[in-house]
Amino acid sequence: RAQAIAAAAPDAAPGMTKAQAALTLSQALESHPGATVLSELGVPMAPMRLTHPRAWYQEPHAGGLGWSLPAALGMQLADPGRLIVATMGDGGYMFANPVVCHQIAEALALPVLILVLNNAEWGAVRQSVVGLYPDGAAARANAVPLTGLSPAPDFAMIARASRALAFRAEDHDQFAAALGQALEHVAARRGAALIDLAVRP
């Protein structure tokens, strides 16, 4: 665990790693002890400090693309007083039909915090292909075919279309600042908040 936390320390490289995002989120949630984090290929568990049985939920292994955001809305509806944080990759966010999810969040006043870890690719597809065929043509290509998500949609703009608070963060300082504002917003039950965070592949 000490190694996982040390490896998640902020650095000066562009963007952040998912582990760095997880550690920063975990530190921010220390003042919200009952919070629940959902991860659909979002933040990894290892750097997180989890203190209660409902602190962590992960996508089902049978298939999870599009699971995290709708599941978070359902959890928030069932337990309005609990802080719910939905984390996912950019592909998972798009699979969730985000326009509908944000409309429901606004209509039902569900103050979910949404963290999109944006690496501009279908990371699960690339990892599966390279894992099965490490010496194959796709693994040898500069970019694995049919996995790129550039140019990416403006996820913050999608969230703002339903009056959510939304940010784009490119580095640790921007993420920490946005996270503080987003947590304050959802804790005050002023609505949903989204952070589109650039992460390294």
C-alpha cells in the first residue's frame, strides 16, 4: 500500500495518471467520511483510503461500459444524504448516454459528483487486444485501430447543458481546485458536478 501511494504522488508531467487522480480524490474525501466511490475503469482502488463497507463499488465483470453514472444516480436517489462519486473513462461516460443522465440528475435534483478520466481512447479495448495478442499487428501499430476517441466531445459542455457545474482539468493543481469546488457544490445539494480530467494513457 505504501508503494501504491508513493507511486501516485503528483509529478510535473502533462496530465495525470489514474492513480494520481485516485489519491487526490481520496484525500479530498477525508472530510466526507460516508462517501461512496463508483469506478468503471475510473480511479483505481489501491491509492484510496476506504473506511466503510459502502465506500467502493466497481463495474460488473460481465460487462460494465456505461454502468457508473446511471448506477450513481440510482444510489443517490435511494440514499439522498450520501455523497456519491461516479468515476469512469471517457468511453464509459459516452456509453452511459450522458445527455439523458444529466437531464435526470437535474430533474430529480441528484447532486452526484462525476469524474471523467479522459485519455481520449477506448482503453479497455486497447488493453484487451494487446493483452491477447502482444505481438500482433495492433500492438505494433503506432495507434491501436478503432480505439481512438479524438477529437473528443466537450464533456463539460454536455454537463452544463443541464445546468451542472462543470470543469476541465489538465493537471494536478487544476484538478485539486476543481475538486474542491465540485465537492462544495454537491455537498450543499446545489446539483450535479462534473470534472473532465486529462489522464495519461
